[in-house]
Amino acid sequence: MEIGLFFGTFNPIHNGHLLIAKKAIYKLKLDQVWFVLSPLSPFKENKKILDKSERAELIDIALSKEKKMYLCKEEFKMNPPNYTIDTLDFLKKKYPDFIFKLLLGEDNFLKIKFWKNYSRILKNYEIIIYPRNNSKSKFSINRTIKLDDELIDISSSKIRQNIKLGISIRKYVPSKINELIKDKSYYL
């Protein structure tokens, strides 16, 4: 079974995340995409992040009608901060017969050399890169695939900023997520 691992804080999950996962499943014939929810990213230690259980609830709701997308909370069992290589080692040990591929935004891929044991990640895992800016970067590293050149102009930080400014986020998130964020006053 080929599994796309979509790592992130998903603060909050949005339509762009779902579209990227759908494209990876359809275009690359992945069996599933797991949204690997990071309780605490080593690169976001000082940023205000909604509690992991609240983010998990939002992801569960967003994925409730998706047949090949699942929430993965394995990092909840690990000591923070969460390093991708540690999670990959954990998942490979738990699911030795699965083939794991990473879904990474182009911006994160361009910073991969700052990750713990990044060379082992590049050596052992195929990386599916989706565009995060208007660059036409070409990646010459083996085991990388660029998903496509269509830019999805949605970000969690933009959504949080819109919420603080009182601007509707309805077009960026599934309707149930929009309702829950409003009802619970998340990100205000």
C-alpha cells in the first residue's frame, strides 16, 4: 500500500490541504493520504497554535466524507518537538509493508537541509512537492516529484489573519470547519 504522508500543524486545515491530498491520490495513484498532525513543529515553537486536540477535531470533521484520507495522530505519542525523521522511523516500524511518500510544500522542501537527518529522508523516501509560490523551480534531486504547477493560494496564516480582521473565511475552509471556528471563537 502506498501512503502519502501530509505532515503539518494544520492550524487550521483548509480547502487547499484537501485539494492537494486529492490530487496526490488521483494523479499519483496513492492508496491513501494520512494527515500527520504535528502537536509541535520544531520550526513553530514560538508561534501561537491551537491546541492539538482542537486541530484534530477540525481535521476529523474535514475528512469525514473522504474515503482515502485519514488523520494520523502518531506524533501525539512522541516527545516534542516532532522531527519528521523520527515519525518516519516510527511509522516504518509500525507498518513495515507500507510504502510511505512525503507530501511537502515547495517552501518546506527548499528548507529541508535544515531538518534533522534530512539526507536520510531524501535517500529513503520519495517526496511529492506541491507549489507554494509562483516560482517555476525544477528539482534535480532523485526521488522528488512535483505534483503540478497549479498554485493554490490558501494558507493557514492567511485564514488566521482574516479571522482576526473579521473577514469571512468561508471560501477557504469546508463549511463545517467555518461554523466550528466561529462557534468556538478560534483564532480571535
